[in-house]
Amino acid sequence: MTLSSHSKPLALALAALALALTGAASAKPDRHGHAEREHQKFPINLEEVEQNAKEAFTKLDADGSGDISLEELQAHGAEGAGLLRRLVEHARHQRMRERRERVEARMEKRERDAFGVLDLEGDGRVSG
């Protein structure tokens, strides 16, 4: 299993986690691998987050291949295990969001179609 630097979900997840991984926040992992932040650097800007994400990816990609292997994540101990769990959680949330959007789009289409049956004159109104 590898995580590619070209993967959009990975890039988003790494951007969200980059501050903890690059030392912008002083952190030590708790027993679940989550960072306990002693302080957090805010506000941040998009360029800073993107740069931190690139640095985090480079730090994890020990062999410079452009992919992060499971072994490379495991080499980072609790920090890597915590990141892996958060990446999986992020991917699950992304899939749920995409599914919800598809369901909402289908429901909106059905509502438009049903309204179209009632809108006999095609003017966007139902007349009595």
C-alpha cells in the first residue's frame, strides 16, 4: 500500500495535519497517536498550510519515491499510526460526503420531475 503525492484526498488530509507533523505546533502523541498540542500557531494562510503539507509529505516519504508506503508510516511510530488512522477517517468522511451529495442530487431531480408533472403550462407554477 502506498499513498501518492498526487492523491487529492491525501493532499487534503496532509494539509490538515501538516502543522502537527512539521513542528509548527509542539506536540507529543497520546496513547491513541493523537497529538497533544501545547500551543498552536494561528492564524495561518493557505500558502503556509500547503508548504507544511509538502514538508510533512517529504518527511514521511523517506525514500523520496513520491509515495508513502505503510512501512514509511510505521517508521514514524505513534505519529505515523495516528496519521494513518486520520487519513482513513478522512477518506471515509470524504466518501460519505460524496454519497450524500449524490443522494441529494437524485432527490432534487425527482422533485423537479414530480413538479414538472404538475406544471402543465411549463411556466414554473402549478395552477389551480
